[in-house]
Amino acid sequence: PVVAIYSTFLQRGYDQLVHDVATQKLDVLFAIDRGGVVGPDGATHAGNLDLSFLRCVPHMLVMAPADEAECRAMLTTGLKHEGPAAVRYPRGTGPGVAVPTTLDTLPIGKAELRRKGSRVALLAFGALLPVAEQVGAELGLTVVNMRFVKPLDRELLLELAATHEGFVTLEDNVVMGGAGSAVLEFFASEGVLKPTLLLGLPDRFQDHAAREELLAEAGLDAASVRATVLKRWPALATPELKAAG
């Protein structure tokens, strides 16, 4: 079965998700629309909490696509997966990438290395991948499209930890208990001690505004993310950025 539902309305069905689906490991796919900020729909329709309340449920497969092609692949993956699965995507249209006509699946728990850089790795979950790619290109950083919030690509994370001095996670979900927290929990379990910035939505309900405005207010636009990264690692600034002040 497939449940197509707004993120905010899934909050009302959390009891059913846990007791009627997850405990029995039923093959149910949750197609979760309006994940993250929703702009003019307001705080009651925001899906800022779903990654946090989904990833703590046993047996759940949790995915966050970066574009419409990946969303199609994740929906196919979830539909063929044995057990409960969730695909969480934002309000509105995707960036406009070509969508394959074939119903391809993704390897479970495997991220995508989008850019090989140095020193710091940007780990993007879902729709904030373009922001990570812009900042990564400007500062020469590694960029990863994480794809899966649960399970994480543990093998890749350990490889990156061995070659990078720090990490930045990006998600349009509250920081508290979100995808970035999952990364830190994994690092802690493996004894990995690396400076890690968790960038996400604030611990409050946001007002009405365009999605882009709300992301900028939360410091999740490219300019804000770049400034935050440079504040933590000033040595990453290029001569051009230093000249620009």
C-alpha cells in the first residue's frame, strides 16, 4: 500500500504508523509531501519535524530526494522495499532535471559523492543539495548527496572522516533529532571526533513567508551557509572571498 500525505497531517497518524505499520514490519510506502518549510501555508502546514520523528521508528527506511528524478527512484525503491518506507519531499516543483521513464531503484543506504574536495565535507539531505553544491564549488569542499536519513551510508562517512577535518550537515528539518543528529550519533558510536556543524531549521515555528525567505531566515541559503562555514574554518576563504570582505 501507498500512503500519500502531507507531512503535517502524518503527525496525526503517528500512532498508526508506529503501532499498525512499523511494529508489524508491513510493506507500506509513505509518500510525504510538504516536508520542510512550506512558505505561505504557514506554521500549521510546515513539515519541519518529520525526519526527526520518522528516523526513531524501528524498521523505517527514510529517504529525502534532491530532485524529481531522485524522488521517482526513491518512490520506486520504497515500493519494492520489504518493510515500511518513507520518501519525504518539499512543497513545489523540483529543479527541473530530466526524469527517466524507467522505474529504477537505488541501493539502500548508499549516498552519492557529488564533488570531491578537501578539508571539509558538506553532507546534504534532500532539497538543500544545490546549496551545498554552490558552497562546495566556491570553497573547494567535498559535497555528498546523502539520500538516506536511515540507514546512513556508514562506510562513506568513515572514509570521509579519515580524510577530512570537519563536516557540515544541511537539512530542511529541525536540527534537534534530525539527519545531522543521526550523523553525530554514528560518529560517536565509532569514536570519531570531528568538528561538525549541524545546519537546519530553528527550534521554533516559523511565520508565513516564501519558502526561499524562510530558508534564508534559517541561514540555509548559499550565502549564509558559506558565511557560517568560513566563520568556523576561516582558512577556507579564497583570495577573492577575502577581497570581497
